[in-house]
Amino acid sequence: MSMQPDLISSLKALPCFDAITAIDCLAGGLSQTAFKVSTLSQVYFVKKLNTETANTEVSCTHICANSSELEPSVGQLSPGVHYFDSDWLVTSFIYGDTLAYSKLADSDKTASALRLMVDLHQLPLPKSNQAIYPLNTNRSYNRLLIAPANFLTQHRVSLDKTCNELTAMINSLSNSSTNSNVLCHGDINFTNILVDNDSKAWLLDFECAHIAPAEFDLAMFIAVNSIPTEKVAGIIAMYHDLAANTVLDKQLVNYYLLYSYLINGLWYFDNINSLGSSCPMIDLGETQWSAFDRFAEQQEIKITHLTSLIA
């Protein structure tokens, strides 16, 4: 990642730092710009916020940095917040590796992620002024089609039909559910979990956070990590073991899993125009939509398929 002079000047001007001794660019995820800032007294993680999701990310990071105070049975889920404004979020720097690069077995990675997810779901719902909003499947879908790649524009009618079908399926179950909505991370990718040198796991990057059924967070976790769908039942069972008083609706997980594959593919394809046609986003998007079609067939869910749109 190259150092952009204007960005670095803005970072250096933040009032939370004493004498800065070093600024290092970090290789982050697909959607973030982040830095390690060393000062005479401390080392910080500094993230450039997305304007659209800044308030949500800051609010949720604050909640999870103080999670042990909100729910005594839950430890601190995220690093402490030192400073934030509309452009920047500054937290404690945690030395370690993301779960994606851990040498743990896949089953252990899954267990670690689910423990964090269940702890997150135990927290009290945010207050109305904390900018973490209920999930609206149609709104999230439409946001990804404001300036779509050309091939998506050609198939907008088919895509709309698929999203509307899924939304109807989801609403039919969630509206009759007796489970309460929870605070959902919305993107528990293994790259968004940091394991420190003492083997403690930390949850990061809350720009996709929503208030939603727990089934949504679990489904998105499966989709975004490309976990084989043959493991869905086992993952639901693991969640039940960790959250003893919760019984997930397996069919709702299935519907949200299809929805997750749909919007993940759209997110990847949405970045083709800005990153160029040779970028890896194409393969990632195709992987998500291929998983959509396979899972719909496995579960005998009658819905318009997606891979024919990118043939």
C-alpha cells in the first residue's frame, strides 16, 4: 500500500498522538486503509473510515471495547478506542495474526469465531442514538447497485427478482420467530479476527454491523469464509452448544445463507469498475454465486439462479 501524502498529513494532525516515531501501512482487507502508528509512549492501530459506515463502525467498536462492562459474562471483545472523528478511528495496537493466517485447524478457527459471535450476541441491543441499524435486505442489496458493473445492469430484472424472492422467504420466517434480534457483526471473516501473542481472539472491523436475527450473522460467517455447506448443520450445533438458551431456525439460516452469497457476489462485482477487469474480485464474486446455485439445489429451494448471469 502506498503512502498518500494528504492522507498521512491528515493522520499526523490527529490530536491523540504525542511525538510520532513511525507510520507503517498495513496490508488490510479488501475495503480498508489502515496504519500502525508508533509514538514515544504507545503503538496504535489507525483506520481510515468509510464515510457511509463511519458512525456504525465507531459505535460498534466502542460497544465491543467495553463489552465486559455491558455484560459481565462476556470479556473485552475489541481493542480499546483512543480517538475517533468522522474520518479516523484510533485503537490500541494488538500484536498477533489474523485467524485467516493462523496455523489452527479449520475446526478450531470456526470454534474461535463462533465463541466471539455468541459473546457479541449476548450484549444488550444498542441505543437508538448509536447508529447501528436494523438489517433491511432490500436496502443493502440496492446500495450495491447504485453504480453497478455493466453486466449487472443488463441483468437487473433477474437480480431484483432473486432478491425479492429471498426477502419474502426471510420475512416469512423472521416475522414469526420468537427469537429477539441481536447485535450482528455482519462480516465475521477470519481476517476480521485477530489472535494476539497470548492466544486471545479480538473482533475487528464493524462497518457491516446491523441489528438482525442471529441466523444472519451465522449465515454470513459461513458464506464469507467459503465454508463448505456440508458443515452448516454442524456449525449450527456448535452455536447451540455455546448459546445454550438459543435455538436457531435452520431454514432461516439457509435463506440468509443464500442472501449472503447474493450480496457478497454483488460487493465483489461492484468493485470491478474501480479496480479493473483483471482484479481478483471477479473470481471471488463467481465463487459466491456458484455457491448460491449449488446450495439452492441441495436444499431444493426454488429460486432464480445466478451463475447464468455471468456466463
